[in-house]
Amino acid sequence: MKKRLKTFWFILLFVAFGSHAFGRIGHDAVAYIAECNLTPKAKSTIEKYLGGRSIVYYASWMDYVRLTPEYKYSDGWHSASVDSLGNHKLWKERYEAYTGINTVMNNVENGKYKSMPDSAVAVSIKLLVHMIGDMHCPSHTFFEGKTQGINFYLGSVKKRFHKFWDEDIFELAHKWLYEDYRYQLDRLSPKEKEKITNGSLIDWIEENARTIRPVYDILTPERKFDKAEVSKLVLDMGELTDNQILKAGHRLAHVLNSIFDPKYPKWER
């Protein structure tokens, strides 16, 4: 009973004070785009391990358990790390998406999941669903020598860099439900999908970094955006976020298909 109460309070504290990359809407959108691009075999296998539930149901699960004793090991797996130029580099323990994704993949790929307890397979799915979403969020790629601990102003409203990407941009740009992101964004040709999903995990991390790096030259410490600048900023940053969600969704589907559908090509990570 004491252990359950302790876990409960950990979760309450995180909900009150924690930061959620991509927020609930963003993570749900990534998971839903992925779900709609799963092969029938992968989808049915995944849902069997999740007790019939959708991967969308567990899209933010990892955020709520990260501070509990049982899952504290995963706390650093929410973010990717790169050097100042955007090359992959594990330079801080808290930014180890590369380690987390590879750890899970080593356990489940090539049919290994079949020898695992069902509960362990379910946890692996939940971890992958969240980590692959997180690594595409602009506030969850950390550049060596760059800080996200800055404020900027949209008119007179103060914004924090990290929270802007985790939450604010979704309210400012669209106010969509997660299903809307799939309807509006997921209109790619097979060749466009293949281009997004090609490459290794490091390729994806570094491609994200190249996309995200210019943001640090726009959202500078104490910068004040006037009304016209705010409108353009929301359009530009909203489009960047949309593109990251779309990429994350297709890459997540690619990873899950490669694990749970034996006829699907293996992900060369």
C-alpha cells in the first residue's frame, strides 16, 4: 500500500510540475499517424499486447511514469543530444534517446519479443511510441553549448523556450484535435514516406538537429516580437511542428512495422 501511495504522489507531482514534450495533443497526433500507417499484422499484434487498446492511448504514458521508482531508468530517454553543429553526441546523461531506443530495440527486434513476458512487450511498445515522438520535438533535441533556459516575448506575453514547443505552439497554431493532424498532414506519396523513413537512428537525430538548429537564432534571450512578427512566427513555427509530427508518425510506424510484421523490411538502425 505504501509503495502504491508513493507512486501515486510521484505521478501527481509530475503532472503538476513536469514538462511534456509535444504535449498530449502532439504525442497523440504522432501515435495516431503511426497507427494509421501500421500494417494489419503489426497493428493486430501490438493491440494484442496492449490489451486491445490503441497506441494513442499510451502516447504520453512514459511522461507519467518517468519519476516513479520502477521507471526512473527511462528519465533520460526523452531527449536526443547533439554537439553544437548538430552531430550526434551523448554529452549528458539526461539526453539519451539514442540509448533508450537502442536498448528497447535490442530486446524486441528480430522476433525476440516472442520470448518476453507479455507485460514486458507492452512496456517496450509504450516506450518506443513515446521516445520516437519525443526525439522529434524541437525542445527535446539538446545542443551542446546551447541553453533552453531563456525567455522571449510574444507582444507582452512572456514565453519559455521549452514550454513554447511542448505546449504553447499547439494552442497558437491550430487548436486541432489529434485526429485533425492526421487528416491535414498525412497526405504523402509512397516515395515521400520512403524518404522520411530511410536512414538510421543517428541519421534521424541529425536530420532533426539540422531542422531545429535555426530556431535558436530566432528565439533569442529576451527578444520581443511585435504583432506582425508574432503572426509570422506562429505560422513558421507551426509549420515546423507539423512537419516534425508527420515525420515522427511515419518513423514510428516504420519501427513498429519492422518489429511486429515479419514481412516488413527490417529497420537498419
